[in-house]
Amino acid sequence: MREIPFIKMHGLGNDFVVLDGRVDSAALTPDEVRRVADRHRGVGCDQFISIEPSERATAFMRVHNADGGEVAACGNAARCVADKIMTELGVDMATLETVAGVLEATRDGNGLVTVDQGPARVDWWKIPLARELDTLHIDMSDGGKSVALLTDAVGVNVGNPHAVFFVDDVQAVDLATIGPELEHHPLFPERANISVAQVRGRDAIRVKVWERGVGITSACGTAACAVAVAGARRDLTDRVADIHLDGGTLHIVWRDDGHVLMTGPVSTSFSGVLDDALLNRQTI
């Protein structure tokens, strides 16, 4: 029976199973990812992360959501993986290659890691949307009955597509019911992460997130970035804001050059091994 070592990490409760495939391949099939991510029969996680060799950066980070689908970016995972690599190398800066591009990460020595998520994309074809629309006010009034209260979205791509809805009270929104329909709305050919955001001041926003392929999540780093960009675009907030999620707070800076910097804590929960029994692999 083959045993595959892993580390369980999280950023504000957004949790990951991290496999290091820089020496031996850590590739899993979508079905195997779903087995690992299962919180009752597997390890349990929002995202499955494999670290791989890179010729462009310190390492390559591959991301699969709990449903087995591969996605281009995960902000909280980038902070966790970067911190692991920086600790290994004894440095305070590292670069990560992702499907969305190369990200630069730094840490301050006090448990906080900052990742430059690259430029926020707000053109309709970069979100992407199914047709040309004003991404500052995406009209979603043709949605089903369950989304009738959320019809005016801001579209932002921060490595993956996001739709942000500003509301008076995030607790009053049944995101568990509305999220799946919005995620699969025909305007989003690649589906979308759905955030409801309550502005508390020019530098603070309360957010709840439905993450595509995952569901309700305690924290989503790219969603926090998208919300900060959306708030600034609508002139509801400044370009520097604290985003308060269910799992804690991320500090977001949307620089004048368009890049979005995200700062927050990282944690390691435990380590273990995946074996063939969990992955349902046949042994000889």
C-alpha cells in the first residue's frame, strides 16, 4: 500500500490538503480529490493543493476545489504554500507559479503573509461574462425566483471570476440557497464565486462567500480581493480596506497600478498520509 504524505493547512478556516509533488508526482484524479475533500469519509478540505516544480518561480501551485475541478487561483492557499516554502528555505520572499500567473509572496515575521494577486481584471471578457455588459452593474434580474433580491452585481476577476453584491445586512441573505443558482447563472460561462458585502465604512466591509465548487466558506482570499476592488470601483470604500469574513479579517490594498495585495495569517493544523484505501486505488 502506497502512502502519500500531506499537510493540512488553513487561512482563516479556509482549509487545504497540501501535497508536495516537487520530487514525486502528487497528481490525483478528480474523483480522488473528491474522496480526500470529503469531510466525513476523507480528510476534509475546501481545496486540494499540489506543489510542483517550476521553471518560472520558486514552485508551482496547482489548485483543485472540493468538487474535483481545477481552478486557476486560491489566495489563502497561496499564502499557506508560500509560507511553507519560505520556512523551508529560511527566507521571507518567494514566488509561486499558478495557472493564473506568477505571484510574489512576502512575510513580516509576525505570522502574516502578503501575496500580490496581480492586477484585478474588470473587462467583461476577462471575468468572463457570456456577453458584453457593464461589469460595475451586471443586471441579473433575469435570474430565478430565489435570486430576486440579488440582481445588481459587480464583476471582478482576481485569478478566478467573482460576482459581488452589496447589501444592507449580509446575515439577512440566505446565501446557502441563493449561492448555487448564482454560481451557475448563464452569464458566467466558467461559473462564479458569489459574495454578499455589507459596507461598514470607507475602510471596512463585512462579507459572506459562496465559493464555486465548494459552497459556503469561512474565508476566500480572492473573494476578499474582489470585494475590495468592487467597493472602490463603486466609490463605497477607499482602495485600502479590511475585509471581515466569517473566519477572520484580511487586509486588502488595491494599488494604483491595478495589483491587489492580500495580507493575512496562515496556520498548519496537522500532517498525515493518504493511502490507497482512501483513494480507492487497487493494490497488487
